[in-house]
Amino acid sequence: MKSDIRTISDVFQNGGNTHFILPHFQREYVWDQEQWKELLRDLFFIYKDYASFGYDDEKIPIHFLGMLVMSYDSMKSRTIPAYKIVDGQQRMITVSLLLCVLRDLTKKRKKDIDLSRKIDALLVNPLEKNNAHFKVLPNTRYNDLNTYTSIINGNTVVSKSSRIYKAYKYLHKEVSRYISKENVPIEHLYTVLVRGFQVALVDLEDESPYKIYESLDGKGKVFSQLDAVRNYIAMMLPADVQEEVFERDWIKIEEALNERNKVGKSGELSAFLRHYLAMCRCTLYPEDRVYARFRDYIEQEHPDAIKFTQEIGRLRRFAEYYRSLLDPQHEPDTLVRQALLWLSQFEATVTYPFLLKAYDAFHLGEIGSQDFSQLLAMLENLMVRRYLCGESVGNINKWFPLAWSEIEKIRISSSFVDACRQVLSSRYYPLDYQIREAVQKTTIYNGKSVLYRAKLTFVLMSIEKHLWSNTDVASLELKSPTTIEHIMPQTLTDLWKIDLGSSWDQVHKTFLHTLGNLALVSQGKNIQLSNAGFVVKREILLKQGFRMNTYFTNNIVRWDENAIRMRSEWLTQYILQIWPSLHT
């Protein structure tokens, strides 16, 4: 590769034709006010030095913007020199917008018409048509392309959702304010920008662009794992198929999975790539190693362009499965959709590398709707039992990527459902006696965690529905949202301490958040219940309409350790009916 220091005027070749191509897979424009403000602060600071030298062009201060890394695009259809931008698109677009601001401000004054034309020559190739008319273009995400070209052409911006529009408005406001306040001649501010600002222009020539990208430490927004994967795809796909692959596959992947929505700590698309790799390589890699392992996987399994293109199509198919795992409403099959909804109440993401394989088998017709639904029910069974025992997902996240291959081996001599039951109950699976012991003493309530409350509510509502299933009522209809009530309250009154006995402190610590001490109530009633004595609470609970609360019709006059243990045993019998052991 070769590198050289260039001014902004050199880069945009004032009066000359050049075209910087942003590969389809590059990230959208992501700079925000922090980066815009820093750029303007540097511009205004350098301008003051330039003014202090009497606007002497021989003494223009230099400001280094960073690197602009590119590789020559050799497509024969190009009518002018064109380069793929490996790194620097955020700076180039922002500088272009800043040039637009200066141009638009000059249009208000007839004396600056020549300056306006100079700036236009930096932004467009006047004799070229379509995309080649513009020196640099963003991609199509979030209306970046249409917004940018509208601003360059001086037209009204139709969409204001793009961050490019926000950048232009911010730059226009701040530059206008500075020019007015400091009485700054626009032509001198322009001179500082195009001659004082410089970049290290790096031409990769025969170097591997993605390898250079790996070592970059960009100024501004830090590259994410997803950014690196996108760039790798852009640099590895032949130029003549990029648009086709992007439109046919990648854009649909990004429509299915919104990176701005979170799955754990990652965005949806980043999480999908991690789980997809786990499915392919039977190993769940750390979140900060997704790009490196994706690169290794492609180079080992799909080294040529044709196979790589096919792999992007496969990614699209699995991204659609992943969308249904995240939002089961996208699944058209009623049985599967309902089973996914039930499973989604728990930390089911740990199962996703495994479920992606299962979903593909279902999609390809290798397993039917009933079998897939039974598999999902078994996963729910496993996750609920582990939750009741207070087991974390940490020790099973490395096992699930391997589970499908274990099922495949057993399927040779057994049915799919039996193979699933055998594998899912082979390890990390709580037995009945462990459930009975855990329900008695495991802390199951965490008021600060929405996820924990959702799991607990699901367990209690499942028991409630199970109790109603044995009646003539078709289904349970709740007139208001439910909440969870501690029968023995979180803050003990003197009356409660007397009821609990001399060991009230230990009983409170041990049994407060166990299942036996928790009940469902209609939202709003928990305020009425609060720290009331047990006799008062019992009467309110009986009036709630929850079949589970009919338990309190028994002759219970005191709520202490023994009473909580008895109710835990009562609830456990239904838990083992709803989620029976997978061991046959």
C-alpha cells in the first residue's frame, strides 16, 4: 500500500472527476453532536490562528483529520476513477455537509457566487450522471442516500429521520452563528477547511482491505463487531455482485433484525451473528470476538466468491428464523407460535444456537409442526425447572450449541421426540426431588429485575390456568393486570413478629422470597394488602377470584414457617404436573 498527506481540496480534486464508493455493507452515518462539535471546534480554532497571521496563505495552520483508507475499484463500467472507502466515510460525509453549509451561506450574497461554484466543484462531477455525479455517497440505510443527495443538490429534504439531516442542520446553525458573531469572511473559513485540514490518504493497492480495517482505530465512533463484519463482506464480495447480494439478502437481514433493539447487551443483528456462528461451529464465542470468528469461518468454509455469496443467502434465511425467536408473532404456524411465546418468558436466548438448527429442520420439512412444538415445550420444561432451582444459564450456554448434533446421533435409532427428551434430560436437568427441595428454600423473587418478575408471574399464572383447566370454565379471563404479593410482608410489623415466633428474623430472611410465600393479586390490591396482618390478608386474597388463592379456605389462622412450607408442597404438586420430568 502507499500513503500520502493530502488536503481536503486534494481529496475532492477541485475541478477534477473522482468518485468515492461506499460499499453497500458499510454502516450508516453514525456521527452525532459530539463529533460535529469537535470538528467545528477544530475549524474555528485553526481559523483564529489563520486570521492572526493576516490571512497569509503561506502560514495556514495544519490540522490532521485522520486517515482516509481506500482501494481502487477496477470495474470496467466506471467512466471516472473510483475508489472503495475502507475507512473514513463518516469524516468525508461530514466535511461534505460542512462544504454544503458554506456554499448555501454564500448563495445569499451575490459577491460570493464564484466561491459557491468552487464548492460545488468539490462536491459533484458535473459531467457525470446518476451516482457518479456525486464525489461521495452514503448508503441507503435510514434514508441517508436520499437525504444527502437532496442536500448536495440544494433540494428540500423529504425525510428528516436520517442523522445526515440532523448533521446538516446542526452545522448550518453553528457556522451561521459563528460567522455572524465573529464577523468571519466565508471565503477564509473555506480556505482553512480545504487547505488547512489534511488527511493521511492510504491507497491499499494489493493489500487485503479487511485486514487493514482490523487494525484501524477510527477517530469518532468506535467500530463495532457488526461494522467489521459488514466491511469484511463488502471487501470480500466481488464488486459486480455486491448490489445484487445487498438488495436480495443483506437488506432483508437488516429489515428483520434491528440493531438498535437489544438482545442482552448486543443489538439484534450482532446477537444473531454470534448465535449463528455458535450453531455453525458448535462454540459460543465472546461478544467481542464475533468478527474474528466470522472471518475465520468464512475463510475456512466458504473461501471462493460463489460459496461466499451463497452463505449470505443462508444468513438471510436464518435471520428470518431468529426474528421469529425474538418475536413469535412472525411465526405463521399456530402450534409453534404459541410454544415460542411460552418459551420466550425465560432467558431463552441461551437456546438460540440450538433452536436455529431446529428451526431450519422445521422449515425444510425434516420435522413436523407437532414435533417442533414438543421440542419447544421440552425446552420450556428445562428452563422452568432450572429457574425454580435457582440455576443460572451460565453453565448451559456452551452446551446448547452441541445439543443438536447429540440429537442427530440418537435419531438414527430413535424418534425425534424421544431423542430430544433423552438429550435435554441428560445433563443440567433438575430431578423431581430437587424441585421439591428447591421450592421450599430457593429465593425466586427479585423485585428489581423485570425479567425475574416476568418468569415468576409466568410460573404462577401457569399454575392458575392449570387449576382452572379442571373446572367447567373454558379459560381464565383477568379483568385487570396482575402483580405479585408477599403474604409475609417485606417489612415486618410487631404483630407479624409475634406470629412468626422467636426466630422471626431467620424465618423472614429464609422464606420471604420463596414461592410458598408469594401470591397473585390484581394490580392495586397489593397497596391494600401491604403490611396487614395475615387474617386481613387472607380475606382479601380469598376475594380476588384467583383459584390458586382458594388454598386459604383451609383452616389457616397463622402464617409462619410451617404454613409457608405446607403451601410450597401444595404448589409443587402442580408444578410437577405442568412440567413433568422428561425422564421416562
